[in-house]
Amino acid sequence: MTTNYMQNTSTALQDASDEVLIQKFSDGVKEAFDALYFRHLPSVYKRVRYVVPESDVEDVTQEIFIAALKSLPSFRGEAKFGTWLRTLTNHKVAEFYRRRTRKQEPLLAPLSDAAAQVTGSTSQSLEERIYLQRALQDLPENYREILLLRFAEDMQFNEIAELTNQNLEATKSLFRRAVSALRTHLEK
């Protein structure tokens, strides 16, 4: 259904920049938000999937885009839309964990629950994801962010450097330190 919808969405909207789509949305072209949604869904979903338990990924992703839809009229364009959406994603993920903490639920499923839910190689994969999520949560924010930009959003080092206003060598150095910290954490 998604593919059919996108085929029916005008090519002009699909090819338009984020800024043009935001302006069109402000002018009342509701399909412009759809184009933004389909353009940014993969990166938001991947980012959320790295930091939220699998059973909640779709709900959190949906909450992010609902919040984006509601907040888009107040978007001032001081940052790129992708940066604004990434910030919104981080806020919604933090809100997700605050709600879970208030409910006194564990942050992630115990490994025994993961093993009981699936069998075979899928169980190992789920356990590895849970270990990775826990390790990412324990890293400093700047380490977690560069790892998510590189792996969840598939950004190149030069893109990360530009986004974070750092030079390329500083970005690569931060990435190496983040990978080393993650490796050390996972080996424990």
C-alpha cells in the first residue's frame, strides 16, 4: 500500500527539497507532509530501533511523526528539517523511557524473556540487540549520537562533521573513541 501511495504522490513533491515541502505544507498542501514522512521514515525508524525495545519501535516512530505533524507549523527553519526531526526523535525516545520509568517497568526485556519469545538464530539476534541497546544507553551522549548517526542513519563522516560543526578528523576521532567504548562495554 505504501508503494502504491507513493507512486500516486506527485513526482514534483517527491523530488522537492524538505524546505519546499514544508512551505507547501504551510500553504495547505497536506500531501507535502506525506512526502516528508516517506522520505524520513527509514532513518527515524532505524534510529528508534537501535534504542527502543523491538515491541515499541513502531509505536514510538508513530508518535514521532504525529508530533512532527503537529509541530511542523511552528518549524522556523533555523536548522535543517532532518536535524529538527532528529532532535524531536531524541525527545520522544527520552519521553518513552520517562513514561516506562514512571510505570516502574524495566527499560529492556530480560534476556530470559527474549529467549522464551523466539527460537534458533533469531533468539541470538534478539539477545544481541538487547545487549547493544543496553550498551548504547550506558555510553555518553556524544558517543551514542555519533554511533547512531553513522550506523542508524548511514551518514558519512563528512556529513556528520558538517552536522555537528566539527572538522573531519575530530569526527573520526570521536567515532573511534565511541566504538572503543562500546566494544569495551560489550566485552564486560
